[in-house]
Amino acid sequence: MNRLKIISKLKENPLNTNQLAKEMGLDYKAIQHHVRVLEKNNMIIKVGEKYGIHFSFPPFLK
């Protein structure tokens, strides 16, 4: 369920892990875990480097 919510949020706007945690009211570590799983399965993409990283919905899935 949380992963679907993350995907839904990222469809609206690219966000970083901290922003996702705040918007969803979940622990940062929990969001980190879900984001890793989604990224590994090519459901979301990482954009940027180091502290500028945010996650987005891949254009090929839109």
C-alpha cells in the first residue's frame, strides 16, 4: 500500500526521500526501503546526485 502511495505522489511531482516521508507521515527509513525496492523494479527513477537526488515517475510508464 505504501509503495502505491509513493508512486502516486511521484506522478504528481518529483520528491526526495525526506519530502516523501514528511508528506506521507512515515519514517524516513521506511520510505528509504520502499524507494529502493521501487527503484530496483524500475517503477521509479533517481534523478540528480548526492544531496540533490529526487525520485520521479519514469516517462515510459506515464
